[in-house]
Amino acid sequence: MTADRANLIGLSRAELTARLATLGEPAFRARQVWHWLYCRGARDFSEMTTLSKALREKLAMSAAIVRPEIVTEQRSADETRKWLLRFADGKEAETVYIPEADRGALCISSQVGCTLTCAFCHTGTQPFVRNLGPAEIVGQVMIARDAYGEWPTPQDQRWISNIVLMGMGEPLFNYDNIATAVTILMDAEGIGISRRRITLSTAGVVPLIRRVGEELAVKLAVSLHAATDDLRDVLVPLNRKYPIAELMQACRDYPAADNARRITFEYVMLKGVNDTVADAKALARLVAGIPCKFNLIPFNPWPGAPFECSSNEAMVRFATILNDAGYTAPLRTPRGRDIMAACGQLKSASERERLSRWKARLAAGIVDDHHPAATVSA
Ligand code: SAH
């Protein structure tokens, strides 16, 4: 059934054009289909009324429009909204919508699990499963648009105004799929989210940073978290491969940054680890000359985490030093904590629930092969 009907979501424009060419259709048909998929949000070929009935039927026979399946949807007291999505192979990932007064950012995942093992991140304690494909990355945005009724693509006021690639996974370890997906999201005849409203967050995969700037020109966020290699080696093990000096050089050379498009340095506030006056001063010195701002993130604790969040006093002191050095450094208010939608926690609650359900079944003598690890092991 759907398995052998290829999903049209996630194909680049060139791929979609080639697919329609195999059905004997000219390029302008691909453009019409693109419009239905990404501007109108069509879920079925029968909606595509600018195509002949014969073509709609031909498409329905040979292709499909597949979004991820929604497993659960949770809404936080602060209106943060989280979807647990399941893909065709049963693997799952989460997407979070963080509303502001008249707009909002959608935080999307790039991988199921993560290979990075950052010391403070709960995702790092879960096994890496696989990269998400372009359809699965774009599909996260389409699900959120469905939920907010944002079809056809609104011209001005939008709930989903910004996209942040800050969910589960390291986007630069999945560059090709991210690039295809981001190109689809930016297309003006479709979902139409401008590159200025898309932020890619990386732990610092230095060799790919320039390409992001040249090929996608989206905004860059870098998870810095420490001002010295000794500390960053421990907090973000990727630093052993790409140390701070190389990372800072890549930021200085980032082609898509200037004063209007500053690089964001993310910095998780860890009590007694990276939150002293000396740390703040070292940080300000480190980034000198880079058009940048900071995003100070209060550490989101998780069960068994070897860290605590810095005190309010320490965080305010830290922010003040960066402000005095001339940098914007807002202290983020954690959002969606009640639904485990905060940084580094995506999917951990659902994994835990599944684990406890499974343990209960085991205790009751019900043994089946739905081991929770089945959804997280490669
Ligand atoms: N791999 C990418 C994107 C995913 S992580 C990256 O490293 O940037 C998104 C952000 O959440 C990163 O800045 C990460 O360091 C931060 N983060 C992870 N776990 C956290 C936690 N428990 N508390 C606060 N921030 C966390």
C-alpha cells in the first residue's frame, strides 16, 4: 500500500519535477503540486483541483502524501505545546511549539537520539537511533501548521513564525537531510519561512559551519557552555575534536553573520561549574569581534543529572557582566517544564513512561517483545 507509493513530502523541487516527469507531466505541474503540498497543506490528491481528475488519480496510484503520525500532544500551562511523532518505521521524535505574544518558535528534531553525549543533556544518555529524513523534518513543521490551521501559508501574521533546529539530535551530523528540509521550508511558493527566521543550533561541527552559511544562510546558534577547552572537553565532548579556537574561527568566518544577523552563543548555567565572574569575563574576551549575542539557559534538571542549575543571583551576575561588555544576554525562562518540553529533555518522559509500563507488565508476568528499547535501539 503506502509502502510502495513514494511520499512526495520531503522531495526537493528538482526531485518532485523528476517524479512528475516519469508520469509524463511537464515542470509546471510539479509547481502546482508543490503549491498544494506546501502552500495549501493538502493531505490528499483529491484536493488538488487545479490538476485534471486523471492526473489526480494517477498520482494517488503511484504516490502518497505522508505526514508523521501524532502519538501524543501535550499542552503546558504556559501554552507550550509538544507533539510526540511516530515515523513509518515506528521510531519517534518530538517537536515543541513555544508561543510568544503574537508569534512563536517551533523547535524541531534532526535525529532520533544523539551521538554527542553532552554531560548535561538528557538526550545524551539515550542511544542514538538514526537520522531523520527530509520528509520527517519538514513533516514536523506541517503537523504544527495543521494544528494551528496555518494553511494556506499566511502572508503576514503567523503563529509559527520561526523555526529553531534545537530539538533532539545534532543537525550538522545530518547535514544533507537538514539542507533539503530547510530549502523546502524556505521556499517562497510553499511554507515560506525566511532564512532570517530559521536558526540552526550546533554543538560545533566546525567543518560544516561555513557550508551552512554559504548554502543555507540561516541564523547560527552555537552551544558553547564553557570558555576553556578543559571545561568544554568535559561538558561537550565534541570539543576534543573541534576545540574552542577552531570553533571561534568558524564563527568569525561565518558568511551569514553580521550585526543584523548575530550568532547566538548558548550557555547552560551550571551551578559551581561554569557560572563564576571569571567564567563570564573569559567568555566576553573569547567572543570579542564576533557579531553575537548570548542565550543563557537555566539548566533543566533530569533524574540522576550530575548538575544543578545556578542560583538566580549567579545567573543575574553572569548576565550583567556580559551586558556590561556590550552583549545581549537574556536569561531564558524555561518553558513547558510541566510537559518535559525543555531543552535536552525531549522524548525522555515518554521513554520513561514506556519503560515503567513495560516493567509493570513484566512484574505481572506478561512478557512480550515490545521491549521499550525496541524504539530506541538502532
Ligand atoms: N545538538 C545541537 C542542538 C540540540 S540541543 C546543539 O548542541 O546545539 C539544543 C540546546 O539545548 C543546546 O544548546 C543544548 O546544549 C541545550 N541543552 C541540552 N540539555 C540541556 C539541559 N538539560 N538544560 C539546558 N539546556 C540544555
